[in-house]
Amino acid sequence: MNATRTRFFMCGAVAVSLGLTGCAADSGATTTEAGITEISLTSQPNETGFAQWLADELGYYEDNGLDVDIEYASSGPAALAAGSAGDWQAGWTGGPPALTGWDKFELISVGTQLREDTNLILFISADALEGSSPAEVLAAEPVATVANSTSSQMLFACAESLGVSDENLEVVPLDPPGVIQAMQAGRVVAGTGFSSPNWPLVSSDEYVQVCNGAEAGTAIVDPWIVTKSFWEQQPEAAAAFVDASYRAASYINQNPDKAVEHLLDFYEEVGVEGSREQAAYALSVREWLSLEEAVQAADNGATEDAMQGTADFFVDQGVYLTSPDVPGMVTQGREVLEAATEYRQRNRP
């Protein structure tokens, strides 16, 4: 097992809003005399970052000649400025920051890491639903959600599927913990959540899960990412990262009970309070993809459709003036997937 060296940092998201212009000339990765490539990975202290942590915990990165340092950002946007400066070479930021990163400095999204269609959920209090339908509650009551996020993408998709127009939605923008706290305090009767922050709502009879992304027919995905300079300067190491990361995702799918045990260790390391039941739930609502499944999703259009759907939502909401070049992003990522596939065939035929 390769012990994870962990750092938490806060980057100025304002740098992103001001516009990042191009990658650093140097990727920031170094290679030792023994041929080990030392890289920094960006992540966040929640379950979506689990597969990356697990790849290190199980020694998959070490197997592939990588010595990794996982840096935990407060959010995806907070990580982008550091990536543009070469402070990290690969990892994940979430779908919307990946789109921004591609548009601003050609951050490469490498296929679909996982689908979160069933992880993003719209809750309404059971009391509010007495004598009312979900549509009636949404049209009459404020709804708490994370602004400019895939949570809000899911909310608007759910509202549409229930017959509620955008004009009739009154949105209260809060951070993820704030949404849950507002619902528990009775300040709002409807809100969006994802694991594990939403566990107090999931585990209580006082709240009803009325819709999720899958039920609303909207695909929401998180991609793996590598910086342009890392891919161009050290393609073998970039392929090694992608191979090991998808290998960890396959481990989660193939070993659900063991994965729960590892997730509890992950919780302890990154400072998340969570029970075994909560950990099992968090894994059950996320769908990790294997390398082979990621290649298939890139080839059949599923990855592009999901990322384009998120981009279009942000255009509709006025967050983006125009859509990033999603087809170009997926095509570039497909090249990295192919390199990872060839790497795996050479090293684990």
C-alpha cells in the first residue's frame, strides 16, 4: 500500500471568474532517477473522490510507476486556478468545473468517472406533501439548492418532469450543508441533496425523495481529468493515472462490502463523519464506470450528451454566454482513454 500524502487547500475561485488563460508551460510533474513520476492530484473531501483515494490506498498508482500527492480543494472551481498554474496534473473537479476548465485552459475530461443521476435528489418534507402534490409544493414554496450546480440542473429537470415551469420556481441558493440545515430547521420545505450531506434527510421519515436525475431523464456525470501540459509532456504517466483510477472504480463495483470498509477509512482521513450504513448508501447511489465502459460511453455519445446537457443548462441559466466545445472536449479525452487502454494491454494483458 502506498501511503497517501494529503493536503487541503483553498484556492481563490475569483481567478476562475476573471478568466484563466492557458496552462502553465511546465506540467509540474517530476520523474525520479528510479523512473517514478511524482504528481499531484486534485480532489474534494467527499465520496466522489473515493475512487481516486482508493487507487492510491490499494497501490494501483504505485503499480503504474506513480507517486501521488492528493490535494483536497473546497470545491471544483477552487481547484481550477491551481490546475492552470501546474500545481496539480490530474484528478477530478466535477462536471461544471471540468467544462469551465476546458473552455479556459483546455483541461482534458477523460471519459466518465461516474454517473450521479440517482445521487442528486429532490426532497420535500412529508408535512408539506399532506394534501398536496410535489408539483403544487414546488410551485408554491421556495426550494433550496446549490446555485449554478448539477444539483440545480437536477432541480429544474425534476420540476419540468412534474409539470412546473421555470418561472414558477423560487430558488433559495445555499451551500450543500446549508440546504440540509434549512430543511431540518423548517426554513424551507423543499431542497436538493446528495450523499453524504443528505443522509439526515434520507434516514428520516420526515422527508420524501420525490425525484432524482434519473427519474427526471437528465444524465449527470463526473469525468476524470488531466491537464493539457501533463498529457502533452508525459502521456505515458497520464495514461497510467487513468488506468489506475478506472481500476479502482472497477474494484468498487466488484467488491461492494470491502469498498464500504475502505470508504470508512476514507471518511476518517478526510474528516467526514459517517456510519457504515451511510457509507453503504453513498456507494449505492453512485455508478462508477470501468475503463471499458468509459470507452463505450465516449463512443456511443453518452458522455457527450451528458456533458452537453450540463453545458446547455448553464447557458440557459446565463452562467455561460455560449456553450464550451463539448464535442472537442470528448474527442480529446477519447485519445487519453485510448492511451490508457493501450497502457493496460501492455502492462496487464
